[in-house]
Amino acid sequence: MKLVKVCYDLTCLGSVIIAKNARYRLSEKGVDFDIYALFLFLMTLSWSYLRYSR
């Protein structure tokens, strides 16, 4: 059940973060992504892991 809760949190929070902060831009080198959104996603992942690993 812990895994289900973690996946649920990541899905909800990840979707919100991507919707608000991820700005994909096409450039000559390819697709640039918002580092801030990636950072928040990783923080969310770490927070969820610590929350449910206890």
C-alpha cells in the first residue's frame, strides 16, 4: 500500500509541477527543459520516499 501512496503523490504533485513550471522550448540543440521543474520533481520524489519509508 505504501507504493500505491507514493505513486499517487508523485502523479498528483508531478502533474501540478509540470503544468505550472515545465516550459519546453524547441531550440537548435533540441528540447530545453526547465531546470526548476526538474528540481521540484526530484524534491517531491525524495519527500515521498522519506514520508512512506518509515
